[in-house]
Amino acid sequence: MDKNLANDLYFSKEAADYLGITTQRLNALVKEGKIEPLKKTPSGTIFHIDELNKRKEEQRIFSKVSQGGGKGMFQLDSKTKIEALNFATLINALEITEQRLDPQFSDFSEKADVSVPLNDSTVTDSYVEFFAIGKDRLLREFAMAERAFSRLRETDEIIKRGSQDYPPLLAQTEQAPRFLYIRGKKALLFEKRTVALVGSRQASDKAKENTQRLTVKLGNNGITIVSGLAKGIDVTAHREALRNGFNTIAVIGTNLNQYYPAENKAVQMEIEQKGLVVSQFSPANKTQRWFFPLRNGVMSGLSLATVIMEAGETSGALKQADFALKQGREVLIPRSALDIKTISWPAKYVKKGAKVVTYPKDVLELLAESNIFKVDEKYKQQTIEDLLEDGKNEPKQSKTQWIGQMVSGE
């Protein structure tokens, strides 16, 4: 056989890989007459490169049309993106949570190709039968979800759990969502030194001041600041990180196209440019109140430690502390909190394993001693000396209150 001709011929597995689909999907396309094989032999079915390229062009055109066309729009051009779209469609169509759907979807993926749009005639009936849902309802929800996905930005990414792009720290936890939607610097997902600063939305001025101070000390040690972009402590940490040019990750309780609260929109947009915004919620799923405590599990999962800067008895920060302890991550709380008689959570969390800190340097030392990560000894010493220098002219009592007086509620 001519060598050049041989290079143009593909067996089924090679053809499927070339098209980025499964062999099951390829066989279905052959049956539908959408791809014509060159020849069927005892060794297998053979396809010519020209036929495969024709199919690729059809896929490209279909993708452009389905997304409204035009440059700069989000494209459903990968298996992961299509699977995420199918998954989001089912959440809406079945009216269930991601946690309930996840194991069912995994079972279904063993029986059908979930990387094919579920409105494709080759797979729609499989969804209808397996999930016991009306076909019209399913297709209607798919169309709405597809429009919502098209409003993502061209540079936004969807990362699937189990892929090489999924953050390894988060992957170790039970709270790792099936998909992450990200906007910004993806490399920050692989930062090995990350600390979350969380606390009350109705934070005191003193707590905000101490959050700024600790953000600077952590950032100066090359630690990435993680928080949830809420009012109060969260946005204070993000703003200070941005102001000083430090890495920061915002884990939000909405989808990427929403800015909540509205007053923090400018900060979120700046993080999109200079840091990373992470959401576990698809653009097709309507935001629910329980999304916000749920994202605390992801925020903790992305962090090696959580520092509770200020919190009341019902603060969402305590939800994150629970997640962090379950995930085997450090939880740090201020010693001053133990002296406040109106709140009981500090003592409870110390019994659960939280560590108590008095000075900002204690945070760095605890992290180093716990072997969560290693801080360069020379750099660490410079920072601690700087902290001590900062406090030389301060009354001793004020230094012991560096986190600030706790409040009784959010």
C-alpha cells in the first residue's frame, strides 16, 4: 500500500480519537449515515481522512451556530464542557442538588456517552429512560442551559474532577465538586501555600484592620490569600491582597456571571484580571441561599489553613471551620475570642482541634510547625522580626488583641 495513502486511513479507534469522540459515538454516526466508512474489513472498519475532516468541519459549524456564532463567545468545544452542560441540565430538570445527582450521573456515564449533547437523538432516549424524565422537559431545560452557558466568557474554563487541571488540594476532599468554573489565572489552583481568611460580614473596624495586617504578613511570605468575596472580612482580605500585589483566590457562592454582593463587583472584576475567581455552580443553575455555606467546603478544600478573623455564633465562617477540621486542615482562632462570655464557639472549636493564636507571627509559626508547608527560614525570620518591630511602640495589651474584639453576631 502507498505510504501516503496509509497515512490517510484510520481504524475506528484512531478515527474516534481524531474526532475527539468515543468509538460508541462513532458507530452511532455511521449508522445514522453522518460518517461514511471507506471500507469494512475483518480487521475493522477503515475511514479516510477526508471523510473525518468533513465531519470535523460540520462540528465546527454546528458549535458556532449553537453558541450564536461570533468571536469572543464561550464555545462548547470539548467533552468536559458538554458533559458539564448535560450535568447542569439534569440538575434543573430533576430539581435536585449536585450532591444527589453526582453518583447517579456517574452510574449513567458507564452506560452512555455523557460527552455528547443530550439533545442528540442518539442519546436523548437513554437519558429519558435512566432518569425517568419527560423528553420535552429534558430538551427544554437543555436549550435554556445551553443559552446560559453561552453567556460565559470565551476565556472561562470548566475543569472536571479527576482531570490533570483539577486542584490537587481540593481533590483530596469529599467536598470536591464534579466541575469547577474558573475565571482568571488558572495556575493559582496549584499554589501549594494557601490560607483562607474568613469572618463576619458585619465586621468591626478593628477586625478589618487586623485582617489587612495579617494579609500583608502572609502575602510577604508568598502565601496565596483565599476568601469568599462576601462583605466584611472577606472583601477586606481580597482588597488588601490586590493592593499589595499578592495572589488571591475568590471562591464565590454564585456562578461566574453574577456579582454578589453588588457593592463588591469592582473587586471581583479586579480579581478576574489579577487573581482567580472560582465557582462550583454552573451559569444554568439558579443561585440558592444554601450555595454560600456549600462553597465554604470548596474554599476550605483549596486552603491549607483557615483563620477565623471574627465571628458570631451563627457565622458562616464556622461552617468553614467544620469543613476544614473534617478535611484535616488547620483552623486558627484568636486567643482574645476565648475571653468573650457572650459566645461559646471558640472553646468548642479548640476542643475539636482548632489552634489558638495571639500574635500574627503565631500564624506563620503554627503553619510551619504543622508541616502543612515549609516557609523559607530566612524569609520567615525577617517577617517575624518585622512583626516584632511593628509592636515595639504598642502597649502590650493591644498586641495580645491583634485579631480584635469578637462580635456577638454577623
